[in-house]
Amino acid sequence: MTVMVGVMFVVVVYLAIRVGPDLGAAFAGLAPVLPDGSLLYTLGLIGGVGGTITMAAYGYWVNAKGWTNSGWMKVMRLDNRVAYITTGIFVVAMLIVGAELLHASQIALSTGDKGLVDLGAVLESEYGAATAKLFLIGFFATSFSSLIGVWHGVSLLFADFVERLQKDRKGVSTEAGSAVLVAAGVKERSGPFRAYLLWLTFPPMTLLWLDQPFGLVITYGVLGAFFMPFLALTLVWLLNSSRTPREWRNGPLSNTMLTVSGLLFIVLCIQQVRELPW
């Protein structure tokens, strides 16, 4: 998976450099402006990029790597910083590719399952077959790494939920042992983990019959954005509660940023609901 992420990042950044963006216009785009009709796509972008369910799964991923105690806190913070910096560069690069190749050329991708092929054709006509093939390889790496990450993280989350539910019914403590079991790979061999893998794999395939892959991606992102205020405000509560050791609790800056983020997402979500064709 690390190789896939590396390929994804390198290819997309290379493409952004290759298309030669207008840097002045790109920096002007940093001003927060929402054109008419763009709110849905903005929510989708935030939900897809900000990390929604993946943030909930992160704790299981670090446990799977053996980072099971507070001694790894500095490593985890560094890991998060690198991840978000890399993600930010990747997203900006992808936006540049889209703006330069599609918007500037007045090209609209098809709404069916040919959009990726359309973009590959544009790249081939502008920069040659090698660049187009690189893009397709990078897109495959992006999709595959995203699928593997979600399959693994969410299935671990579900397996942990089932285990805690069973222990709670039996009156057994649920506070200890979970991280160690994840690190040892025990939960990855459990029935709930494997059952949820199957659930994540096959039922979503039926959505392909809708023949609207772009719409599905936007819908996923929007739902993720609706999840963000819940996540932000929950983190404010958890990271200031007695469950978190005092030395690792949020400071004023973190609390302020999380609160502002939560309120921003609430406003955006309410606005989007108001604009629905009721």
C-alpha cells in the first residue's frame, strides 16, 4: 500500500508540473469563494479530502503497526503532519490538473463510466501517450490504496465494536487488550472482520448498475462532509475529558480550530439541505 501511495503522489504532482499551471491564477484561487452551484462539490471535496471515516480508522492502523502506547505519540504526530502535508500537495496538484486540462479547455467529462478515459484522451492529445498512461497508473494507485485502506480500517473498527458489545453484555471490562489484539493481528482473523470485508466488497458493486460513478463519488464526499461536524465536536469532547491523559489533552488553539471547523461544517450542511429541491 505504501508503494501505491508513493506512485499516486509522484504521478499526480508530475502531471501538475507537466501541464504548466498559471501560478498567478492558482494563488488567486486561495481566496475563499463559492461560485453559484458549487456548494455541493465543495462539500464533496472537503469530505473526500479532509479524512472522515479514515480518521476514525487511524487508531486501528497505528495499533496494527505496533504503536500501542503513549511512547509512540511523537511518532504519530509526525506521521499525521507528513500525511496531511502530502495530502494537501496531492489535492492541489489534482485541482491544477483538472483546471488546466478541463476547465481551461472547456471540456466536460462524461457522466457515465467513460470520464477517466476522456481525461486520459485529453492528456494523450496534449502531452503524448506516455503521460496519459502515467495518469492511468496513478489513478489506479489512488483508487486501489483508498479501497485497501477503507476495507482494512473500517473492518477493524467493526470487529472492535462487536467485541466490545459482546464483552459489555458479559460484564467484562472493555478498556484493555484491544490495541494488543490489533497489533497481534488477532482481529484481522476474526469472524466479524472477515464478514465486514465481504459486506464492504460485494453489496456496493450493485451501485455500479446506476452507471453514475461521478455521482457516487460526490455523494460519498458529501456524506463525509456531513460526518465532519460530528467528528470535530466529538474530538473536542473526547480530547478534553478524563479519558485522555492530561498531558495529551487539547490546548486552546486545537479546541478553537476544532470548534470553528465543526460550526463551519454545520453551516455548510444546513445551507446544502436548504438548497435541496424539496
